Amino acid sequence: MIGKPEWFTYKIFGWGIMPKTWQGFAYVFVSMIIAGIIILAPLATIVKMWALGIFIGAIFLYALHIMMNDRTITS
């Protein structure tokens, strides 16, 4: 992943992180475009499900990594 922890902050309500700079918003937007491409790709349904599952899992693990290991995020 190419995102940087400085681009994100903790959510005020709930659990997780949210973008706080234009780079963070661009990162989320590009991630959504990639997920959309996977969904709309002319592939077998099982391949789409696996690809989307792996992609979403990677995004989830990356968010956990930012939340647990970075001390620069402030609320």
C-alpha cells in the first residue's frame, strides 16, 4: 500500500480511521475505483468474489496497521 498514516485520523464516533487530507481522500477514492473495476470486470463470479475479498481484506489489515502502530494520528 502506498498510503501514509499522516493522511488519516481516528474517527470521532465509532471505530476506525478516516481521511483528513486530500491525499487520504484520493487514496479512498482510488480504492473504491479499484473495487468497482473488480466488480464490473468480465470474470467468473467466483473469481470476482475472491479478488474483492482479498482486496477488502488487504485494506482492512492496512487500516489496522495504521491504527495500532502509528503514533502520529491524533484525534
